[in-house]
Amino acid sequence: MDVDGDIGAAFTDPSGRYVAFSRAPDPGLLIVYRDGVVVRRHTTGERLQTWALNASGTAIGAVENDAYRTTADGAVVMLPRPSGATRAWAYGINATGDIVGEAAMPGKTFRAVLWRHTALDAPVLLPTPAGRSSSARGITDDGRILGDLDQGATPYLWNADGTGVALPTPPGLPGGLPIQIAGDWVTGMVNYLSVQNLDPATGRRTGPGDPKPARWQLSSGTVEILEADDVFNGSGRITADGTLVINRFTDAVFWDGARLTPLPAPPGYDHVQVTSISADGRVIGGAATKNTGGSIEPFRWDCRR
């Protein structure tokens, strides 16, 4: 990949064909590849954060404190805030272009937001239990939406008909922050109520705490935790068959529910960091060496089975 300098973020779409990179020296630039070839460059004069990419190569995220999406002609288009919102962020997108995220509302509360691809100029606040805040993190092609209530107090799933259901958490590990949904599987962190410190400006949980990586199987209603040392908070990504990949401080590992398998470092490198994975197991991330001063170079691993 011809990305100069330290990568800031790297994402792939569920099919694995598209890859989007930002780079730390130029946080306003996003480069989109298809099958390893650059197809678009998106540029903005402000800091651009990217959180997801769909099978058409559309990227979404936030520029400063406003949600955006990219277009096929290279533009960065801002998404309107819901009525009354002071800020908004886009976190997930499906194949048809439906986008989900969250909006900051008066009173330091948050609400999950849906921008339908047929009405991007009319964002909808998702149904949320009375007196609670909500956030949406991902959306499937069949319209299910993944998120949480009260900043990680309750992992949550909205069905395509708008009804919502809390996801279970393991005994003694309350709270959960789901991150990604792929087919029948969800990954995220549990024990999120251990993160007690709240940012007084936003109401967000900021740590310290001891969240643990987990995966949920929606059809069975079960949740499993991964007991592993030195796990990055929120680092998990999952494939459609339920394989979880997480970052530790020195490497990245796969977990299939029974065993841990390290992701091999490229020749000459000794540190691996995963940022995204396709539904069939193509991994996007970076690698570094002790001699590079922490600079991370982009790599793609093909781990399809």
C-alpha cells in the first residue's frame, strides 16, 4: 500500500475488496483502495476520523464534531444533525448506505441516530427506553442495529422493526459496549460498568476499569468472554463465522472460542496492530519495529479459511 508515513486508521468493508487508510501526518486525508489500487482520495482541511466502510467504498465517520460520508466523486459530505443535537458522529454503514451513529443532545445525553440512504437529510432518533441515553455502532444489511444504552451500561440491539432488546452480560461482569456485528455474531467489551470515571464535559466513561473482550451469538442468546492478558480496550473485530481478532500490547491474536492463534508479523517486524477485518477473514492493520520509534506501516493479511 502506498501510504507514506504512520497510518492513522485503516478499515476494510465486509467483502474485503475496499480498504480505506488515513495517515497520521495528514489527518485530513483519506485514501480508498479497491483490490489494492487507489480509486479515491478524500481531503478536508480539518481532522477526519473514519470508523467504517461499506461494499461500495463509502466511508463514514466525523470531521471534528460532525458526521460525514464520502461520495464516489471524492467529496466529503456532512450529514445533518438531528433536531436539537449539538454534535453528531457516524459509526456504522451497511451495503445500501444506511448509516448509524450517535448525537449529543442537551443535558449531556446521547441518542442513537439512523440516517436512511433514502432520506439522508432526515436523521431519525432510534427508540430508546425512557430516561436513558443510547448510541448505535453498526448496522447490518437486513436492518439490525447494534449499540448500547447509558454509555456502556447495557449492550443493545435494535431489530429491523425498531424494537430493541438488551444483550446478556456474563455473571459478575455488568455493562457492555458492542463494537461490530457480522452475521450471527457480535463483538465488544463487557464489564464496562467497571469504567467508573465520567468525562464531566460529555458524560462518557473514560476509565480506569477492566473491561474484557467478548462475543455474542445472537441466535443462541449466549455471550462468551476471552480471558487474555494485556488486551486493548475495544480492540476486537469479528468475522461471520464468529472468529474474534484482538490486539494485545505486543501482538494480535485470533480466538475461535477454544484457542488463541497469533497473527504472524511480517518479516522484519516485531509488533502487529489490527484495525479491521472483513467478514471472510481478510485483516487490515499495521506493523512496526522497535527501531522505527513506533511508526506503524500498513499491511493486509489474507486469513480466509
